Amino acid sequence: MKQSVKLQELHAKQADIGRAFNENRRVVIRCGRRFGKTTLLERCASKWAYNGLKVGWFGPTYKLNLPTYKRILRTIQPVVVAKSKIDQVIETRRDGCVEFWTLQDEDAGRSRFYDRVIIDEGSLVQKGLRNIWEQAIAPTLLDRKGHAVMAGTPKGIDPDNFFYEACTDKSLGWLEFHAPTASNPMLDPEAVARLKDEYPALVYQQEYLADFVDWNGAAFFSEDSLLVDGQAVDYPTRCDQVFAVVDTALKDGLEHDGTAVTYYARNIITGTPLTILDWDVLQIEGALLESWLPTVAQRCEELAAQVGARQGSLGGWIEDKASGIVLLQQAKRRSLPFHPIEEKLVDLGKEGRALSVSGYVHRGEVKISRYAHDKVTNYKGQTRNHLISQVCGFRLGTKTPHHQDLLDTFTYGVAISLGDSEGY
């Protein structure tokens, strides 16, 4: 009895691009967020494997590949003859397969041969992808005269980024499709139109128009966005919650030994959604962090009482890596209210988190209190408002100094309170 699978329907733009996969040996898709890139690629991989083709799927990391592995497996389950979640391999009847690789491995795909290759989120691999393509991936297509598709959302103008090269250098032989967010007819047109006003111009241009944007020298977060009529705001008299975000950077070398904390008031229904109440940044030895952490919890309680937080203090959030792991373990032993930041948010990196929270800041949903705005401290020999200096001095597309701990507490705080696990 012939087994059948149900594939997700495509909208018109997805279908146009999908047809090109079989007609052209090299296709690159430059698309805006929510266009439906991953849905299109997963559908194609499922159909190809069902029809007995061998498919190689190359993504930036194992974690990013895993949800796609699960969805494809669920789709073609009736014809699956073998599978491995650990190896991320799905084998189907008629000798088809989908094999997943991480682009963190420069030898990804070596010794294999494929009919179709998919490079997902190619723009996220800032350097080295061209070498991986030329030396490891492209040779897998020789035996069967295979085809390749690469897709992603632009990440600035970067001649070292292979995704940027494939889109802009026609001599490389990639047929480019440009698919801004508005190309998806399944989205609410009015909501899509509002995006232009809800995000900074360059963010909108990159993330939703899918244009290559020159970020060099452009300030990302405006101080004016954190103010009201040019002034910092008073502490709220009532709010729903108070919480803190702690960032520790105890790495090798004295230049990386900053520890930062920022305190917030959250209003869920009315009032300013998020107000920065206080912040601090200091140099502290790792052995002393355990005694410092309770002072953060105490400060949260003080602020919760001061601003009338209906739910009181929620405690703090800490990265679950490096010295943060130790702090979280210590907090658990001492029954202190500290929580790990979700891995998806940590994995975005500084620039990814900044992009993800930019809309909230641009729309005026985040304000800074007068106390936090006027505060000045000495840190590493420099006396200034380090929170404003780091947040408003951040430049996308340039090498970010290591000691940007307050910037991390800012982007984490906005993402945790106003966004989902990925910040959006």
C-alpha cells in the first residue's frame, strides 16, 4: 500500500521560489522576517526525501537545526525507515534521506553525496561559510548534479559574509530571490504596514524589507527614546513587578572582569511598560560574588516597596553559563530568587538581542528613571553614567568592546519582560 504524506500549502511567492529550486542549480533567498522561509525549505526537504532524493541540510548550530528535524520527521513519518535525533538523520523508503549538519563544522558534509542541499540562515555565519561551501558542501553535489538553495535575512553589508556575496556578486552563479515580509499574503497587511513606524528605520529596512544595510557608525539606541519630552521619568507610584538582570563577565584577563546589574519596574496593563529604576557596574573577584548576590535581592525588595509593586520582587535573571552557572547554583542553595535566562535568548548574541528589542525601545515602551539617568559611578577609572554610555554608544556592525555588561543587562531586561524567549 502506497504511503502518503500531507505537505503544508505554500503562498504564491513561496511557490514561485520553490519552482526555481528544480530549474536552477544555485538559488539564494534574501527574505524578511515572517516571510515563511523555513516553512518553504522544510516542505521542499520533506517532498524531496519522500521522492527518494538525498538532502543535506546545513544550519548554523545544532540547536537551530533541531526544531526543523522534528517538524520534517513528523511530516514524513509514514515513509521513515530509520531516524536518529542525536545524529539528526532521517532515512526514507526509496533510499531518500535528510541529513543535518552544523556550519560550525568546517568539514560539514565531507564524504557524502546529495541531490539537494539547503543552507538555512546562511547570513548568520559571518565568516568562513564560503570556504565550507567550496571545500566541503559543493563537492557533495557533483555525483548527482545536485542543486543548492541558501536562505537568510540580511545582516549588514559585509564583503566577508558569503550570503552577502551570493546575493550581490552575480559571477558566483546564484540566482537571487528577494522576498520582503510583505510578500507573505497570510500576514495582516495593516500590521505589516505599521512595522515601519514601530521599528528604527535601519532595523525595519534590514529585518522586514530584507535590504542590506550599512550599520557602520550608526547609533542603535537613542537616548531620546528612553526619555519623555527630553526628561527622565519619575519612579512609578504603582507597578506590577520589580526584577533585576545580572551579567557577570569573569573571563580570562583583567579587562573582562565586569559585573553589572540593572533593576526594572514592569507594568503589564497600564502605564509605562518598563522603567529602568537603578543600575550598577563594578569590578569584583569571583570569590566575592556569592556575598554580593544577596545585596541584589535586597535591592529588588527595597525598590518593590518604593514603587508599590503589586506582585513584589520577582528576583533576578542571570545567564546560565560561565560564572553565571555558579551564581545560579549558589542562589538555589541559599533560596535566593534568581532564574536562568533562556538559552535561545543567550544564543542570539549582543547584536541579535539588540535587534530583537529595538522595536520596544523605538516605540517608547522603555523609559529611564531620573535616578538611573542622573547616576554617575567610577568604573575602571572612568566616571560617567555607564548605563547610558554603553546602551546609547552601541554600534551595530562594529567590533563591540568586551566590557559592555550593562548593555547586556539592558537588552536582556527588555527581552525578558516585553518579548518572547527570542526577544521578539
